[in-house]
Amino acid sequence: MKTRILIAAIVTALVAPMAFAQMYGGGYSQPQSNQPQQSSTSGQQKMTTNTTTKTTYPQGVKAYLDQQMAGAKDKKFHASLNGKDLPLTLVKIHEEKKTGGNKSSAAADMKGPDGKIYQINFALSGGQVTGASLGK
């Protein structure tokens, strides 16, 4: 019984940091490596290179919106309102306000298909968007 508890605790201690890092954008990722081998004309020298890729996240609301809209078929920012998809077009981004530490917030006015202007409030941490909420 004690062995099972010990094994469960060890597994939890190893898995939890990776799960929370992915959830909060900590950037834990398995490195990907490409190992092309090139040989010279004599065939005696071999050259190996390792390449790792890292996902980069956009800095600021404008870059975040640009990335989201570029990935959409209709080139609009999609939000959910009352369970329905709402395609929005950017009208204006308001000035970013510091909320303490390296956290801040910014709002963006976006126009819906019905002509209404909706305000999207973005939460940022270290310049990266970490959350959004739909206002009026």
C-alpha cells in the first residue's frame, strides 16, 4: 500500500509541472531535432546539425488579433456570445493599462455583423494575451 502511494506521489510530482506549464503558457515543449547528415566529397567527414524549434507567442493585443484573424477563413476574430459564433472586425485598440507587476489590460472595439460595436477586454501578462472577455 505504501509503495502505491509513493509511486503515485512521484508520478504526480513529475507530471504536474509539465501540465501547469502548458496550461499557463510556460512554454514546456519537447525539443524537435533534425539531424541531416552531409558528407564531403572524400566521404570521411560527417557534419551533423541539431535544430530545436520553440513556439513564439505574439506580443500585445494587435499581434494577438492579427494572428487570430489570419488563421480564420473569413479573416475575422471569432468570439462566442450566448452560445453563438460572432465574427468581429477590428475598429480600434485602446491604450494598454498597467494593473501591477508585469500584468496589464487593454480593450479593443470590434464591429459585429449586425453593425453593433462590441468591446473585448484583454488581460496581458508580460505582453502576451492570457485572457479575453466580451463587454458591451
